[in-house]
Amino acid sequence: MARESESGQPIEPVYGPESLKDWDPEEKLGEPGAHPYTRGVYPSMYTGRPWTMRQYAGFGTAVESNARYKQLIANGTMGLSVAFDLPTQMGHDSDAPIAHGEVGKVGVAIDSIDDMRVLFDGIPLDKVSTSMTINAPAALLLLLYQLVAEEQGVSAEKLTGTIQNDVLKEYIARGTYIFPPKPSLRLIADIFKYCRAEIPKWNTISISGYHMAEAGATPAQEIAFTLADGIQYVRTAVAAGMDVDDFAPRLSFFFVARTTILEEVAKFRAARRIWARVMKEEFGARNPKSMMLRFHTQTAGVQLTAQQPEINLVRVAVQGLAAVFGGTQSLHTNSYDEAIALPTDKSARLALRTQQVLAYETDVTATVDPFAGSYVVESMTDAVEAAALDLMRQVEDRGGAVEAIEQGFQKSEIERTAYRIARETDAGERVVVGVNRFRLDEEEPYEPLRVDPTIGAQQAERLERLRAERDQEAVDSALAALREAASGESDNVLYPMREALRARATVGEVCHLLREVWGAYVPSENF
């Protein structure tokens, strides 16, 4: 009896030549580094150099996170990836009543340029690549990063990294939105324009399927809804007067890697092929880099278990292998204890060592696209591609990504899948080792990393000092200029926003001003 893939397609026990009947390798595959990029976006892939090993980290105060970054760099991390706490992600200062109890809990608290300065103290920003997982307030954190680099004597032209900046998936799956879709898309277009002029090596957006997958999306849903969001961003930028080849080379993507290796490899290959054709055929892209789907991968946090957490070391190694076989450009491997608490220094180091073993002790980097021509993987790639294209057509039939979001389409599709997975797990039909099979009678004790509960008070004291020391007249003047730009439609808001942050306006003050001008997003009844 055939099994089904995570996306619902049958997996046959045996695949042979008949599986690829009338299959055109030139159309489906091409060469590595050439359209339609099924085999990878670069001709040499990892035979030239391995993927970027980028470990996601951030907790507590900027001081604590800075120490963790320095440890990761010393252990061989090739790029930093910043996690921000929920108040920062939602555009609230640490001393706001709504932030109580959440300061520094799931990431680092950043309230102003003072915190950003401490976060990157002693880290040469012209030599590291930094990814920042921030969405609605992405412009603010990018500008703070630029200002701190400026203080280090590093010009913006030398900065490399990525801001997630993908607010559409927040409406679908994650929830850290601030503004309604229209001003949010305007802000994203302003970021595209600003970075082209000021920070040309920066990846302006990381269009993310990871969080949809964590919410329950199948591989086909993950890439379909992510690429549909990507199409919306491209349309927004083109409508704002940008030529597609002026911004598309700096677009990037972010996907999950699950333990189902074969389908994950197929998913990555299908996503590259779809995106290349969309960019060429719908948007008329001419620059090959505009058609390349470059992506970061994170191993599946939702598959980590608190029961027998050491098993997660195996899961993460398998997931990391799937990402590498799929041709990722950078990778974060989760720490084995993340289902319990923030990673300890040791577990974070083990997660990085997992990538280093894959890169330097296996032969997976010896050849480009080892699965090319595989009967099973090529068949699964076609199946995932067909399922994703069908979902993308359904999004288009509803008027595009934003209209489908307002109708609750993507969210409801993902929730149906999540419910099915939960039922299968509860019934034992879907095996989770250590949870519903192969359990221990008694779990071994584990001492998690704990965040200092006084961090909120510490941040409040820093904010009090900042407001007492700064030139309030300069702050008010800069915020007034930002309000004027945000109230119109033609000015790029990032320029006055940068000056407000330079004057030591806080993240919460800037976001509150924009809430007053643009409003705050309230989900429709379809949610």
C-alpha cells in the first residue's frame, strides 16, 4: 500500500523510468546555475564553498545577546541571525504596560540606538553578515543597524545581511503585525527603494514559508502561499515605479526543513522552478539574478519534542541534511533543548557542530544536486509543483495574496492541515518518537536556561535615562518630519525615520506615531 507525502500525494514503493514518461530534462532541469534553477542557483553550489552557517540567537538584554554572538563567531558561525523579543517585534518599548512579562523572553529587547550599539559592540559589521527576524518594524531595526555601523566607521555600502520584512505571512500564520496591509506594503516598497540607494548589498526581504509550516502548512502549501506573497511584493514594487531588475536580485526566501527528506528536497527544487518562471514570464525579468530563488532554511522547530530531548539531535541532523540536499544558501540548525527553553551555550554549539559535520565530514558537498534524475525525487518535484501551482491559482482567483488573506483563505487551509496532523498524532497514525511511541516511563531531569526576570525593570531604567539625556526638541522635530512623510504618499519614510532614530527616538515612539497615521490592523471576521 502506497504511503502519502506530507502534501497528500501518493509515494509509490518503487519508481522507475515510467515515472518520468514524456519528461523533458531540458525543460524540467536545465543546468545548475541556469534557468529554471531546479538544480540550484549557482553552477558550483557547495563544491565551491559550503552554505552560510547562520545561527539564530537573541535573548534577554543586548549585553547577554552580544556575548552569545561572540561565542558563536568564535565557534565558527559564518553569519549572525538576531531574534527580537515580542515587544520589539510588535513595536512597543520595554516599559509599555503591554510589554510586561515579555521583555527579553523570546529574543533580545531593542528599544533604541543605545541597545543596538550594545548588541553589536566589538562585532565588525563590515565582516559579518547579519540576518534580523523582524517584520512590521523591520525598517527601524535596519536603520538602527546602519547607524551603529556608521558609528563604527563602516559605510552602508559594505553592509550585508537580510531583514525578514515579510508582513503578509504575519497576517496568515504568525500574528506580529502592526499596520494594515496597504501602508505595510508602502513601507516595504520604501525599504526596497532605500536599500537600492543606500545599502545595495542588503537583502531587503525574506519571504517566509517557515512560519506557515510551523503553523501546520504542508510543503505544497508552504511554497504556494510564500510564492504568492512574493508575487504581491513584486507587484507592489513595480506599481511604485521600480523596474523589476532594480530590486528582484535582493529578494530572498525562508523555508523550513522537516524530517521527510525526499519531499523536502522536492519542495525546494519545485519552488526554484516556479519562481524562475513567474519572474521571467509574468514580470519580464531580464537579469538572471532576478529569477533566482535564494533561500535560508531553518530546521523544523515544531518537530522538536520536550520528551527525550536528545532525540532532537538526530531530527535536526536529518532536517539539516534535507536542506543541504535541497540547495539552501544558508542554514540554522535548532538546538536540541528548544522545546523546553532557550538554548544553553552547549546546545547552541552542538547545533552549529551538526552543520560543520555535514559540511566537512560527509561527501554531500562533493557534487552539485546529487538527486538530479532520480525517479522518485523528480516525480515528487513535479507533484509538489503541481499542487503548489493549483493553490497559487486559488489565491489569484480570490484577487491575489492580500485579498485572499482578508478572506481568510490561506489561514483556513493551513488550520485544516494542522488539525489533521494533530488527529493523526493523537491516534498514533503519525509516529512521533518519544511522544506516542518508544516512550520512557520517567523523563531524565534537565536544567534549562532561564532569563533574568528583572530584565523588564532594567530596560525601563535605561529608557528613563535615555529620555532624560536626549535632546527632546531634536526628537520632536524629527518625529514631526516623519509624521509629515507618512501622511503623504510620495516621500520615502525611511529618511526621516532614520533621523528620528539617530536623535534617540525609541522604537515604540516611532511605531506609535505610525499607528496614529496609518492605523492598526484588526483581523476580519474570516479569521
